[in-house]
Amino acid sequence: MPCRVRRKLLVLLVVSFAVLATAGAAYAANGGFTPETPHSPNAARTNDAYYLILGFTSFIFVLVEGLLIAFVWKYRSRGRARTVEGAQVHGHTRLELMWTAFPIVILAVIAAFVFYELPGIKSAPAASNPIHVTVEGHQFYWQFDYPNGARSFNTLHVPVGAVVDLKVISADVIHSWWVPSLGGKIQAIPGRTNHFWFQATDQGLYTGQCAELCGDFHASMKDAVQAEPQAAYQHYVSSTARATLGKSEWTGVCATCHGMKGTGGYGPDISSNAILASKTSIAQTIRNGVDTARPGVMPPVGNTWTQEQIAALAAYVKTHIYKGATTSGG
Ligand SMILES: [Cu+2]
């Protein structure tokens, strides 16, 4: 086989492998390059804008890289000495006008589309009679207050199809509420109230994550929305949330640092700590934190908790976590 033919074959093989490899990767998963499947109208509109921009940028990428490869091939040296200059091409008025006007048209189309989508992203559908929920960011958990006074932690229960209006606040530092498939992010800022809305269009558990670095355990500050039928939602807020308040406080708040059984993790083993035996001591500890001037020590996780919440936690830890104070010397 002549050297020239062999070289062409090699190039063809390399290009084919590159195309097959990237096509396989693209088919297997989005690899984090595209947004999650939307399950709320505002998320769907945000994604529409994303895909419009992705379409233009992909087209331009293929065009520019394709032309680059074509010109490299067309004007290759063909055995010329390195000192000899290639063909010099300059001046093409029509082409120059096209590559000036075309980007302006693209930017105008993107801007028009985004302005068309914005109202449907920002505002909930009119006359939707939303369910109002207060979302309170804490180091390092989310607390949800439902209209009937029920509370839950980290997982927000909502009826599928209902518009939910979130009043987003913070009890300590800046956090950011984010469940990607139900729309964008909104910051929880101390001393300020922000609003956000979504309408879960399908049943399911939609997961997210605090999107603002808020301290040592920021990475564990997960959030989720459980979209369920109306009857299941009603049952949850009128019965389950209250019945399991102490347990959900322990698992959603305390266990993050102290472990599910209280035997320690990032925080110390507290399973035999006498504080757990006293409601007053629990209240004092979670309302004030421990040595808060020192970074990395327990923050005042319950600084906004009600008496009912503290009583529920005290009852739960007494039965399920506290192993009795360790005795020394009999
Ligand atoms: Cu955070």
C-alpha cells in the first residue's frame, strides 16, 4: 500500500473512532451538559431557552471547526518547503457582511425568546390559588412550615399539580434553595424574604442541594420535594408530620453531625450525654449552639424552634437515642 493511501486510511480511522466515541457518550447520558428533565412550567421554560442557545452554539461550533479542518486540509503544504508561504487570500465583502450580520440576528433571536419566556418563569399562572410554604434555611438543613402549622425537614411535601408559593428566609447565613427539575435557584438571605414558585406536574421525589456555600456541612444540605396525590399530602400535613416531628428533627437535623444513633460522626458521640435526658438542656443547647465563636463547633440549629418542636425532640431522643449517662467508679 502506498504511503499516501496508508496515511489517508489512518486519518479516516482516527476521525471515525472520535465520532463513534463521542456519539456513544452522548447517547449514554447527558454527562451533566444539559439540564434535568423539567417537572414544573418555569423549569420547562428555562430549559427551552437553554436548548435554543445550545442549538446556535452547537451549529457555530460545527461550522467553525469544520471550516478549520477543511482549510487545514485544503491549504496543507503538499510537500512545499517550510520557508515557502502558502496562498494569501484577503478581502471578501459579501462574506465579511455575512459574518457581521449573522451574529446580530442570532443575538436578537435569543434576546426576543428570553423576554418572551421570562414572565412565565418569574410569575406563577394567574388565579392559581397557591399553597404558601415558608422555607427556612439553617446550618445545615431546610425547615418547611405548612399552612396548617405542620413542619417538616429537608423534604417538602406538596400535592401534584398544585402551585406552591415559597417564602424563602434564613435563620443564620446565606443559603440557596435549588431543586433543578422544579425551576431555578433562589437565595435564602438573613433579614430578607424572597419568593419562588413551582408546580410539580408529575408525582415523584425531586432532589436538590443547597447551592450557596454556607459552612462545614454545606455539602450535606440536601433538599427534596415529594409531589404526591392530594389525599396523601393532606394525610401528611394533618397527621404524619406531627406524629413524626421528633424523629424527623433528629434524622434531618441532629443526625447530620452526630450520626443516626447519636454515636458520633463529624460531631461527638452524644448517646450517653446527660443533656439528652433534660428538655431544658436540649433547649439551651440547640437554641444557643456550643462555643459558636469557634468555627466548626455546633451552630444554634434550633434558634427558631417552638416549644412543641423541642418537646418532640426531647421525647424522641429519650426513647430512641439516649443510652443513659456513663457512670464512673460505681
Ligand atoms: Cu449551603
